[in-house]
Amino acid sequence: LRLCIMRKLPSVLARTFTSGTSASPGLPDMAAVRSKLRDIVGASTNWRDHVQAMQERKALHTLLAKRQEDLPPRRMKDSYLEVILPLGSQPEIREKYLNVHNSVRFGRILEDLDSLGVLICYTHTKQEMQQRSPLSIVTALVDKINLCQKIIQPDCDIKFTGNVSWVGKTSMEVKMHMLQLRDGDYSPVLDATFVMVARDPENKRPAFVNPLIPESPEEEEIFKQGELNKSKRIEFNTASLLKMAPTAEERNIVHDIFLNTLDTRQEGEGTVSFQSRKLPPNSVWMEDAKLKGLQICHPEERNIFNRIFGGFLMRKAFELGWAIACSYGGSRPFIVSVDDIMFQKPVEVGSLLLLSGQVCYTEKNYIQIRVHSEVYNANTRENHTTNVFHFTFISENEVPQVVPKTYG
């Protein structure tokens, strides 16, 4: 039912705000999205001017609402946007999106979703009398991205749609959908749920955002789902193994894994111990299924707030995850799902970004990859976690079982 509702809402909103042929003439493209974001914030494309523009934003602090009740409520259709990625009608932009398999690079799609999500939130919070927004809206979490197409064609137009689906005091959930033009009609490719947070002009403290008013039973259902998603995130964070002991079921799972890797051949000699471990057939130790990468964060990759663009971080993490899945499975992997991408700290321009990825779970053809990113400060010689990424891939062939060796 929830999937049906989510599929239905974009079409309802689209009929309300757009009219045209299946080729969607007149829709803004991703370049227009990024240009609009710069206008809203007052950012410059020039590095030195950009630093000055960020200083000037401090004066917008007086425009912030003191209470959420002071802001006019919005409807879901108020933030609805449609954006075109004209891969078919403008072949000159294909090169940027093309991979070696002659399909679309999913990392580029992650970048586009991140930019669109921010613009949708600025559309929701737009005040008619303000030329520039006093809000700094940034991505806090990619809750879920589910794909229903294995391959994204490089020579067919893509359409993104999206709107704010839930609002808290200072955060907003955004639902986005991607469709591709096939035989004259747009077919669904993926659904995405992002969580954005609003902060003050200096991007230091939380700021209030306009409340959201559902207008129909379908919208009320979507809003309730957003509330449920928030509750699940809080519960999941509370139950983290870094804060709570494993449950009885989890302890049994850990112990079963340990027993299955215990080398009992030495039992008769009385020398069996916790260190007497052996790998089960058709398996790989988790510690042997890792890859690492390093990125120098240049100004080219900055966002409108002079930090490294979250979409760039997602693209780099995804590409490392894909490489791990490819080398582990021995064949071309396809992305199935992205979830639980947490943005814990911003990444400053000039940082050394260290990416470490590993296979953390396998089942038949499926490979689950976890990528951990941290920044290294050369002056203090300290490392700080910035993001954790989770990607699910499907391989063309059944893959070996990955087996943890340590408790961690």
C-alpha cells in the first residue's frame, strides 16, 4: 500500500503543476538546479569571491524565525519539482555520466539527487520577500535508495521528481523519484528518501523550518511514514552495539559463527583454543575483503557552503564499494539499494579524505558493502569519522560467504 501511495503522489502533483509531452519540454536541468542553489545562498563560482560571500551571509541571521509557529505552513505540492537530465536529447553531456559498460554512472546520479534534495527543501522554506535564504540546508542522512532497474541507459532522457514528505522542527524528509524515457513513456528507475537539516547562515546551529500540512488521506499516510522513519532511526541509534550489549538472539548468532570457524581437529590433543580458527569451505575472512582509498579535497568539489559536496563524497564511496563488490564477486556487480548514509561531520576543503570499505555480509548473489570515511588533519595528526555508507550489490554469480574473524 505504501509503495502504491508513493508511486501515486508524484503523478498527482505532476498533473497539478506541469503539462506537456512525454519528452518534458521546458523543464530545468541539473545545471539550472545548481545555478539556482548558488543564487539562493549567494554563493560565487569564484573561489576567493565565494569565501567573501560566506562572510556576508552572517548578516542574514536577523531573518531567521524565532519559533516555527511564526513561519507559514506549506503543502507537499508547494515543494514539488521536476528536473530533466537530457542524456538523449543533449548527447554532449553523456560523457560525464558514462561508465565503461556503456551505462550511466550511479555515482553521478547520487550527486544529482543530493543537489535536487537541497533545492526541494529551499523551495519548501522560500519566503517571498527574501531574495536570499538565511538557512543553510545540508544533507544529514540518506535513509534509503531502492532501484528497480539494473541498468540505466546512457542515451535516454532521465526525469527527477521530488517533494518534501515530512517536516520536524528543523529537519525535512524528501522523497525523490527517478524515471527514464523508454518508448515514449517515463518508466520508474529508483525511489530515494533523504533527510535534510536546516541551520543558521553560518551553518553552526539548528534553524526552524516551515511546518508541513497534508491535504489528503494519501499525503497523511506519507507524513505518518516520515514520522515512523524518524522513530526507527532513533531506536536504531539507541540500540547501537557501541551503546548497548547484544540481544540474546545476537549473542547466539555470534557464538554460532565462532563455533563454525573453530578448528576442532586439535581437540583430541587438548590444544583447541579461541585462536584455533579455520575458514569454512567457499568462504572469505572479512578482513581479507577490504579496499582503501584517499582523496585530496580540492576547491572544485566544494558545495555552496564552502564545504566538500556531499554528493561527491557519496560518489567516491560508491565507486570504492563497487570496486570491492567487483573484486570480491569476480564479475560485474549491480547496485540494488543504498541506505543508512550518515553525514556526521562536514568535510573541509583541503582535507585528506580516507575511505575504507569492506564486504560485511553476503547471501547467495548479494554483497553488502560498508564504507567508512574519515578526514585526517595534518596539523593535529588526528582522524575524525565523517560518514558511514552502506551499499547492497547483486553479482552475476553466487559469491563466497564472508566470515567475520573478530568480535568487532
